[in-house]
Amino acid sequence: MTTRPQGASLTAFELLLDIDRRCRLLVADQPFEPSPAQAWSGIGFRIASHWFVAPMGEVAEVLREPRSSRVPGVRPWVVGVGNLRGRLLPVLDLSSFLGLAPVAPGKQRRVLVLDHEDLFVGLLVDEVLGLQHFDLEHLQPTPPQPVLRNAARFVQGHFPGARNWAIFSPFALAQAPGFLDVAL
């Protein structure tokens, strides 16, 4: 620091330098802690009694089920077409597509929006449980048992725990034969 007359105040820059110096002294006395384990995050959702988590980068947004118009001549798992900020959003019942009963009516129903390459579609699920965080060292590469048989080809591992969270890839679903084959 520079020499200044008694009682003269420090400049803002000199104050920042002093705060930095004091913080470094405090940190130097702290014990070393290893860095935290790598985390994996995704959007948790439920279909019937099955718990899934979709990778963060594969879900564009989560929204309440939009009003949609039925489309004649399509498979039963096509709920309809809705309007999302001026874009047509086909809404598909993921539960029904996977061979289960259609998603039950209720306030918990949500739509996971998939916006991948040229595909823009909403996947209707029973419930979204928000952002889920997992320790990467607990990732199991094989699908959990029992996993929904029809969903197994879209599952890329799981995180065991109180709920067995299967990692469901909407991108893998989008590339699956038959997913875009909606006409009867």
C-alpha cells in the first residue's frame, strides 16, 4: 500500500486489495477438503408406478398439459395437437405409447417438451418431480429391475436408492422406429 497522511481514506481499489489479502489469510488456515463428487442432474418424472429421470439437455421445458385438439386417424397414444407460443405441439401419451394404461386425468399431469433436430413434441406423463441430483459414482449402467419392458430400449442406466430412478432418454425415444409412425 502507499503511504498516506494519518486519517486519509483508502481508495476503492486499495480496499479491495486489503479484503483480498485478509480473505487469503483466512483460507490458508482452513483444512484441505477434497472436491465434491461429480453430480448428474435431470428432470424426474413418473409414469404409473415407474420413476424416471431425463437428462437435462434432452428436455426443452416442462409445462402443464396444454389444451389440444384431437386428430382423427392417429394411434390411441396421440392425445392431440396443442399450441405452444404459436408453434404446433403434438402431445403424445408416453404411458400409452409404452404399453401401459393412458395417463390418468389429474392436476399432476405434465408435458415434457422435446425439441430435438426437426422434432418438436410433448410427452404427457403422470407427474414431474422437478430437478433431481445424483452422485455420478452411484450410476449403474444396466437398467434397474424391474424396468418397464417397453421402456428398456430408452433406459441408459439407473441410480439406485429409495426410488430406483431409471435414466430415460427422450432423444433415444425420438429416434426409435415407430415413434413417429402415428397414422393408423
